[in-house]
Amino acid sequence: MGQRAVFKVDLTKIEGDGEFPCPLCKAVISPDDESGNTYDIVNVKTKEGSSIPEKLTIICKKCRSIIHVEGFESLKELGMTDEEDNS
């Protein structure tokens, strides 16, 4: 079995709402995609007392790359997390 490609994506360096292409195959990884067809979340690390992830590890379902995602604090600053009031 071959070794998987491993990448790091920093959301603070991406424009927009947190959507980014897989660094290997360019499949669109979107935080709004709840279908489960594009990626699997395999690990979530949060700071104590917070529900916002500090780091997230996902696997792209198209190319099987491992992607470590960080920079979620920028989404909180933009008001784009589950902690916002949607009512």
C-alpha cells in the first residue's frame, strides 16, 4: 500500500468562507458540505472550554490525501461559526 500525501491548510490564508481545493486533486472541500461525499473528518482538536476547532484532520475521498486544517479562529472573527446567533 502506498503512502498517502499529507498537507496543511491554514484557513487564515484563504479568502472566502473556508472553502478550499484539495491540495492534490483539487476537489472542493467546503465546510457547508454535509453530504459526506467529498471528505471524512478523522480528528478534531479543540481548545479547552471552546467548541471551535483548533485543528481538524480530514481525508479527501477523491485522492485519499490527509489534510490538516487550522486557522478556525479567523472564521469566529468573521462570525462564521456555529456559535453565531442564526435566529
